[in-house]
Amino acid sequence: MPSFDAGEAPRRSTSSLDDVRNARARLDVDDSRFRWRGHTRFIVYGIDALIVCLLGFGCTRRDDLIVWKADAPSPDGRWLATADTAQNGGFGSGDIFTTVHLRNTQGKPFSVDVLGIDSQGPIPHPYVLDNVANKGGSINLTITWASPSRLNIGYTSKAGTIVTLQMVKYAGIDIIVDAAAENISAVDSHS
């Protein structure tokens, strides 16, 4: 190996051309390994693209998942209470979620969630917006106005029903929630 001082430029050796040829020869011998890496990269990118496509098709808007919807305007017409039930399904991600929203009809066009209930099924007509068969969602929810400042919400509480959000007052409106327990009749076979 040629030696040189730190102040002098390195000299080119004539063997560098031979080194390049030897390196290419080694690459040609191991070419199958490098070609396999290219195929592996193609397979990995293909799998990534497939996952992105599946996620894109699997995701949808909440409005597309609604199986029941009902509106109740306040007696003075200033507020609109809307209840809806969304049913989401999939591999281990099935969910039925009922929400009650309040919207001021004379103000900005946005709604505020005042009640959220996560429940287990069944839904009589699953994955389809059907206000007759799916009335009340899976919990027989009802919304009524007792006065312009009092909203009554009733539902049937079943096993697996979880209240995830409950407001008691919003913009001067008292929100009364009544959860009636589901009647479960046990039959004693020894009687």
C-alpha cells in the first residue's frame, strides 16, 4: 500500500482499475442475492400499497353508517334535537353507537352532542337506514320536548349498554335522561 504525507495528494495506483474489475466480478457472482433483494423490495411495496387500498375502502363517513335517525324540534322552533344510531361492522370492530345532538336552528349550523350511548345489538335491520324497523336504535331511544327549555330522553338500558357522554344542561336547556331497565324474566325450571 503506498504511503504519503498528510500534505501531499494521494497518488493514483494502477491497480485501481483492477480493483474495480474484481469488484464487478464479485458482484456478478453474488448477483442472485442482489436480484432477490429487488424482488423483496417489490413485494414489500406491493403489500404496503395493498394495505393502503384496503384502509381507504374500509374507512367511511359516519353518515353512511346510520341505521336509524329521528328529529324533534323544540316547541318554540329554536332548537332541533336529533337522535341517530350508527352501526359499524368489521373484523372485531363491530359497534352500535347512539347519539343525541342539539342544534340551534337560528344560529350557526353546527350541532352539539348531548348524549352518547354505546350498546350491543341486535339491530332488527342491520347496516341499512330503516326508521321503521330500527326505530329507537337498539335501545328504544325516544326524544321529546316537555317545554322549550326541557328535553326528555328515554332509553332502555340493556346488558352491555354504556353511557359515554351525558350533558345535563346546555344553553339553558335542561336535559333529562331516563334509563329504564330492560325487563328480563327468568324462568325457573324447578317450579
